[in-house]
Amino acid sequence: MLRHIRGAWQVALIEPNIINADTLARRAKARPEGTVFALPKGGVDEGETPEQSADREVFEETGVRGLRLFRLTTIRYLYVRSWGGREHVSKAVSFYLFLYSSGRLGQIRPDMRDEVRKAFWFPLDKAHRKLTYRGEREVLKMAQKIVREHPERLTPPPPPSLASGPAVPRPAAQQRGGSQPRAGSPQRPNPQRTSPQRPSSADASRSKSPARFHHKES
């Protein structure tokens, strides 16, 4: 989740209570340094697409809503659980780029406090050094590169009603090169008609145009 404010880019980070989503026993205080900083994340619920999961998890863990622009990358990796039966777990982690649209960061539901200790904005150009996990640091560098070299990709797409559908012809008075009748001035007679047009003082009418989200595979 990115936002542009006062001439600078910021990214939404979270401090999770739970280090690994596969267990409720391992928490941030178990780490030697005491804290973990990460991107908003979560699993895909039954019946959800990865994109729907991304939208939901970002809001649940940060309290803000954003426009999902595109998927940055998907990383697949295999690890062995260090608890329980030490099963091998395969994950596919998808990262999406969001552009902030509404809400106040940190205003999350009380039931989400078990998972997220706090959410905060952080300068994008320094955030890769703040994140705990190496994979997320690399993904954040991708976002930094897009902001630096391809800012046009951060432009929100037009609304569906404007992006698709048949073209609506403009009235003749609004077309380039067309003349517009003025109030109080006579209109020229139409040569196809036999009777002359009377001067009109009426106004001519015009038309107005108006994170991270993973699939688990075992």
C-alpha cells in the first residue's frame, strides 16, 4: 500500500503479533530483537481469489482501503516447520501493489489486534531496511524502482464506464471547427429550405458531458 503525500512516497507497514500464520504460539516477542516489521499479509480463504484475499487482508490489517493496481510478483518456496511434525510446506506468495484511497491507518477491528500490534506509514525509500524478511525487502525494492523509473504505472485506470463501451458522438456545436450560435445573434438560413429563418434571440442549448498473500500447498 503506497501513498504520495507532501511530495514523497510512503508505504504501509505492520508490526504483527504473530510471526508465522501457521501457529498462534510463535509471537514477535520470541525474536531476539523483539519486533518484526512486515507488509500486510494473509492466507486465501475458501472461495476467494488471490486478488479478493489481497483486498480483504490489506483492509483488515491496516484499516485503510486502496486501489489494487497490479501484481508485482509471485514467489514460490519450500520450508520445514520447526514445530509439530516438522512437515514440509510449499507456499506461493503473491505481492500486489496498492494505491491508498481512503481510511485512517491503524484503525483496525479489535479482533484483529491478536494478529497486528500496529500499522504505520514509513518512507518508501528507506522501508526496505526496516522490513524483517528478506523476500519482502526485495519486493519493496521492486516498488521503489517502479516509483523511480515508471511512475506512469501508478496512475489509476479510468472508471469502467469510461474505459469501455461505444463512443458517444459529440454534438455538432462541440465538435472541433464547428461554429456555435450565440445568444442574440441571427442564424443563417438553411439553403435547403424555401422559407427564410427568423433571427433567434434564445440561448442555444448545449449538452454537458459529464502485500503479500499466499496459497498453501502441502
